[in-house]
Amino acid sequence: MGKKVKKEVEPPPKDEFDPLPIESKKAATVVLMLDSPEEDVLAKACEAIHRFAEKGDENRSSLLGLGAMEPLARLISHEDKTVRRNAFMAVGVLASNNDVRRLMKKLNIIPSIISKLSPEEDVVVHEFATLSLASLSVDFTCKVQIFDHNGLEPLLRLLSSPDPDVKKNSVECIFNLVQDLPSRVAVRELNGLPPLLELLRSDFPIIQQLALQTLESITKDAETRTAFRVEQGFNRLLELLTTKEFSDLHVYALRVISNCLEDTESTKLIQGTGGLEKLLQFIITPTSPEVQTNAVKAISRVAQNVENRKILHEQDVEKALIDLLAVENEGVRTAVCQAVAVMSYNLSSKDTFRHLDGIRPIVQLLNSEGNEVKEAAAQALSSLTSGNQLNAYAVSEAKGEELLVRLLQDSCSGAVVHAASVLTNMASQEALRCNIITHCAMKALLEPLQSTDNHTLISATQAVAALACNANGRAELRNAGGLLPLVKLLKSNNTEIRRNACWAVSVCANDEPTATEMCKLGALEILQEINCSLNRKNKFSEAALQRLLDSNLSVKYSLTGRLSHTDIIADGFYDPGQARMGDRVPALEDIAKQVINQHRAVIAVNGKPQDQVTAESVEDRQQDSPTETRTSSVLSSKGSSRTPSKMKGKGRQEDEKQRDEDGYKPLQDAGVVEPWTLPYDAAFHCLITQAAKVVLPQNEETEIYTALATLVCDAMGGPVAIEKQHDFPWQLHLSELKFELRSNIIPIGKIKKGTYYHRALLFKALADRIGVSCSLVRGEYCRAWNEVLLSSSPKNGFYIQPQRYIIDLMHQPGNLMKCGTPAAIQYQTI
């Protein structure tokens, strides 16, 4: 036997490095290892970074500072599966840090992540890749990038993954994506509804919740709702709603149902499957406030349809809603008030809410601190009182006027809009209107009239128009300074605001002082400008202009050159001459301040005895507000009778008494400044008395007009032959009167030599005083005439339509010339 020889161990190759086990406790060292060419080192380094990052956000920030993100972004595409998996695990955890996400966007890492969502990849890669996308999809630009790189399709596919974490991360990312419309549409086109609905049966509540939230977003699209019905989505939702164990998910399920109920088809479907009764059950049965809120919102969606409102009314939904007002939760009460507003479109429901005494608690909600509750309560009352007088009185019985007026000054524009709407509805009843005005509603509307919100302005102008039907309302608006913002709104570029402002102005113009004030503020010029525009002109602007002119006959005659038989000339009327449309007619007080000029004299009418003027002045001041400043008639047909001053004649000398009788302004006490007033025209007053004695006893129409024409002709210098009318010295006479009176204003009774337009004005003024019907028309070249209607005797039992005639006051006093005849045309022209 030979001797055994020991086999020598071969030494390692000289170029091979001996294995070196390293134990590092510094993150910086591990980050450096991410650049190693060895796969085993890379895998262990990624795993170590993953564990370190999981410990907290500070660690994730530290790794970012050490530059770990750049090599990790490369390693998620590594050829080795283990390295790739561990790198994804690290990236998925790091992506929850805001600063890391910003760097990931710069590194353009999203395409690489999406490419690893393929079916052949490891489940762990899917889990952390979807986790990374879920974190990134919070940012808008990242959402766009995910969508542009077709990331939605693999995410929808992963909803069917066996791993619950993959499902959760995928559906969370999809939920973030569908906040944008393109992604919502894409989910439907990619047939994403079936896997989403399948997630409702998951064993994990968070997955069910995210699936429901995603469904809530995508069902805002009409075509998606159609697909939802086809996929029998309602059945899945009803399964959730009838399972008590899923009570935490009921809120989200109700939101999806609420979206779907916008479609009539969905409403019919849910009604046929008994879903409507289940919704009502959620309202009646005490549950969490959030569930009740969403159930009521779903009911509101159902009630958008006329037929559905009838069905809900038959189900006594009104009682359920009123009972819910007792719940001490603002969200529930807000939703209930909104549902009441929608249900009130049904006339029967309006009455039912009143019979159940539901209006009172809604009125009380106007006192709430929350803006949403106040706005919803006002909205409900607006709907309840629209076209329903009894409900309007019910609001008043609940002391709603004070709360509504207070709400007009609220900071919430929606609450102001609805409060003004309620007051507008209530103001249709005179008793309620007066009550509203006593709570200083017009003063409260001053702020809304100056709002920059169009809806607020629309409601505010409507409320002003409704409340201004009362004289007290107009006075309050005038005294509160509300006319200025109202007149400014006539210039609004918004058609509805401008139309409502015109309406309010036309209502306010019923009051002569208010109409006068609006004219001072330029309303007349603005309305003339509007009516000259084909685009801005409307029926309300025409009515407003006409109403202002009707309340200011002096201006009306100056601008239009015509006063109809219904326009009654009163004391304070003046004729400043023809003005063009758009021109501003000067005020009588301003004319009185002018020095004597060569222009045409202004003819004024004022025949009321001074003692009567003084008595009426005192009465007017007692009726008017103490803060109101009353001035003489400006652009008004009745100003002087409304705004006279007291005559003070004590201590005058004998020659001053005579001047007083002739209509001169009395001397004022030293140191006392009184407002200017139109002097009393004693001569005109005498003509009124004479006309009553001479004209009224006549029986025939022609005799009445002839007698009055003769009286006017005699008072104005007698008949003038046609061929001698150019020699008639009326111009010299008026110049002498202007010099004598030291004024550009001449009382009509002082004129003893008058031409056509003087006589026509005197005829109209006297006729109006004694109740004789006639119109006044201005022509050219100092011509003016009066038109009267005369009826002919019936022929063969038929009455002939009255004919218009012009009455001669200049040449043959009392001669009646049929309009359109040569004689009439000759009288009207030179």
C-alpha cells in the first residue's frame, strides 16, 4: 500500500477580489452602493433604503438630500428582477414625500413606472408602482402625464388583481385621475365600470369607499350614467344600502345615486326597483347626519322632474322633510331647505308645507349663523311664496319681514338674492308691503343696489319695483339716497339688470317728487339714450321714459311737443321752448337765476291763491318725511303747488302791496334764505274764474269751445287778421314784460298780446282747470294749436267715430277746422 499524499488546495486567481462582508450604519454609504455594478449589492442596498424610508418622513427627506432618488429612478428599469423589485419598493415609499415627488416629475419617471404595469411583472412591482402613481396623481401635471402615457388602461386592468394592495393603489390613482373630464370619459370608453362595480364586493372597506368615490366622479357624465344603468349599477348600490354592516359606505352610495337621478331614465329605474322608498326610509329612520344629508340631496335630484314631484308628494315627503328640520345639524337643515325649494314647484306641496306648519321653522333658520343655512332657508321661502299669497302671509305671521330685511345686508350674496326675492313675492299684497316698508326695507336695499354681483342687482331692482308701489316706500327710497344707484343701473350692460331698473324707475315715477329727483339725477337723458338704441331699447325703458314725462309735463311738452287730453296742466308748469331728444331741459329755478337775455321767454303757469298754497305747503310737509328736502318744481308739472313758500307781507309799503297782487316775489325777512318759488299769477287766476262763469253754462260742445276760445283771444290781444299778423307786436310786448319783471320767466296771465303758442297754452291751461278736454301740439316757427274731439249726430242709428278739429284762437276765435283740411294746415304753418 502506497503512502497517501495530501492534495494541495489551489490558490484563488490573482485577479479575483476576496469576498468582503460590509455592515454599514450610515445611509450615505448605502446610497453610494446604488452605483455598484454588482446586482447583489444593488438589491441589498435598495432593500435597506426601503426599510429606512418606511421609518418616517424625515428619513425620506434625508435620502433625498443624499441623492438616492436619481439612481433609484434608473434601477426601476434594471434587468435583474430582484433589483427592479427592491428599487420599486424604495421608490413607492419615497413618493409619499412632497419634495421627492417634485424631483420625480423633473426626472420624468412616470413613463418608466407605467411600463412596469404589464401582466408579466411581479405582484410586488405592481403594488409599489401603483403606490407611486397614486402619490404622484395628486399633482395636476402628473395626472396629465399619466393620462397622456396611457396609464389609465393598465390601472383599470389591475383592479382585477388578486392582491388587495394593488387594487387599493390602482383605484386610488384612478380616483385622482377622474377628477378631470378626459379621464372620466376614458374610464367609460375603456369599459372600466364592471371592475369598479366589482370592487363594491371587496372585503376591504377602504377599497369599497375608493370605488364609490370614483363612481361618484364618473357618473357626473351623462353617457357614463347610461352605461351605469346598463351594467346594473343600481342593484349593486341598493345591496350596499340595505346592508347595515356597510353603514359607513351609505353616504358615498347615496352620492352616486344622487348623480344618477339627474336622468329621468335613472329615476324611473330606481322607482321601479323600490329604490325611492328606500331613500325615503333613510330620511325617516334616524341615522348619521351625513347619511341623512345625502339622502335628502338624492330626493332633491329626484324632485327635479314634474312627475317625480307628484310621486314624492303622494309619498308624504313633505312631512319627512319638515321633521328633519328638528335635527341639530346645519348640513341636514341646508339640504332639507334646498329640497323644500325644489318640491315647492309642485303647487300641492306648497300648501302641504303650510298646513304642516313648516314655514315657521324655515323662517327661524334665517337667524342661523351659517351662511349656507341662511341662504337655503331664504331660497326655500322664495319658492314657497312664489305665486302663493297664503304662504306669504304665513311668513309674515312667523315675523319673517324683519329677518328678511336684515338678511339684505348679509355678506352672503346668495342669501341676499333669495331674501330680496321673498320680499318681492310678499310685496304683491298691500298689507304685507306696508309692513315690510315699516322695517326700513328700502334703506336695507341700498347696499344690494350697489353690489357688483349681477344676481344681487337683479333681485334688488325687482324688490325696489315691488315696494315702490307705496308712496311711503318711494319716500323712504328717496330719503335713503336710493335713487342715485337706481338711476346708475340704467346704464348697466346686463340686459336683465337694465330692464329691471327701468321697471323700478317707471314705478317710482308715479310719485312727482321722486320723478323730479330722478330727472335731476339724469334718468331722463339716460332713458332717451337707451330708447334711441335698437339693441338696448325695451318695453320697460319706453314705459319708464313715458312715466317720467307724464310726471313732468313741462319736460314732456318741451321734448315731445305734445300734451294729450289726459295730460292735465297744473300750477308750476312752464314752457321753456322746444328741446331736442337727449337735451337736458333746464329747471325753472335755474332759469330764474339767469340774467335777462335775448332768448325766448319762458312762459309759466301758477294760478293758485296764496292762502291755499300756504295751507297745502304745511299739509305736504306734515305728510312727508322730516328728513326730506322739498324744493320748488323742477322739470315738473305740479311743482309749485307742492313746494310753495309762505308769503310775508307785513310791514310793506303801499306800492309793494300792489306788486304782490300782480305776482311779484315778496320781500324776505333779513337774514332768512328761503327757497325760490314761482310767483303767484293773479291775472291767470281771474281768467280761471271767468272761464268757469262763461264756458260751463254752455250745453253744446261747439259752444263750449267757442266761448273758451273767445275768452282766450280777448285776453291775448283780440283777433288778428292773417294779412296783418306780422304787424302784431307780440315780441315787443314780451320783451317789455321781461324788462319789467327783471326775469326771463313770464306768468301767462301777464301776457296781453300773445301769438299762437301763447294762446294755445292758455287755452289748454284753462280747459284743464274747468274740465274741458283738449290737447296741445307745438308746431314750427312759434306755432302751436289745440286739438279737440267732436262727435257727429248718429246717422241711420249708427254713431260716427269722433273727428279731430283744430280750434282757431288767432284769427276767427272759436272757428273749428277739421284736421287735415287746407284751413287747418294754413293755421298750423306759415
